[in-house]
Amino acid sequence: MRIGELSQRTGVSSRSLRYYEEQGLLTSTRSEAGQRHYSDAEVERVSLIRQLFEAGLSSRVIASVLPCVETPGDLAVVEEAFVTMNRERDRIDAEIARLVEARGALDVVIEANDRHRKVLAAEPVARSA
């Protein structure tokens, strides 16, 4: 199938599909006219790539774990992917903890601002002459 059909079947833009290919995440063959052609298996691969991006993985990390899908019987490849995915989960957990801390700090500022707003609202309005 050509890139437009793969885009339509996966909901991923042609531009993103070209990016995936540039990053080594997706492969195609080329026609004599230079058009990209993809196999039906690429639909499932694009779905997996999207899931990995949505999980917060970079294209570099995705490229390092995709061999696990391609050669699932190779223990060394599977182990390497396992270590990488755990490292990424730890990175995401640390980012979540940082965001929770930032939200807590913002809550303190919001509470102070709310108290200040209530004080100002209770004061009589000064009229200018």
C-alpha cells in the first residue's frame, strides 16, 4: 500500500509516517517512481509506534525496543528491551513526582491568592474624584 493508504488506515499523517521512516521505526520499499510502498504488517507496527509515543517514549528509545518485536525469540534482545522499558517507566515516574510537587507548590500560591482576593473583595471600593 502507498503512504496515503497507510495514513488513512492508521490515522497517522503522511508526514509522521515519513518521520517514522527517517528515524528507522518503519520501513518501506520504493517503486521505480520513488513512491513508498508498505506491507499490511506496517499497519500494526504504526499502531505500536503510536502507543509507545503516547507512553512518552522518544523515537530513539522506540527504535531500541522495536527489535524485541521483530526478533521475540532472541533472549538478549528481549532482555535489552526489558531494561530499556523499565528505565523509561522510572523516568516517567520521576517526572510524575516532579509534576505532583509543582502542582502542590502552585496550590499554595493559589490558596494565598484566594485569601488575598477575599480580603480585597471585603474592603470598600475607593472612589476616584
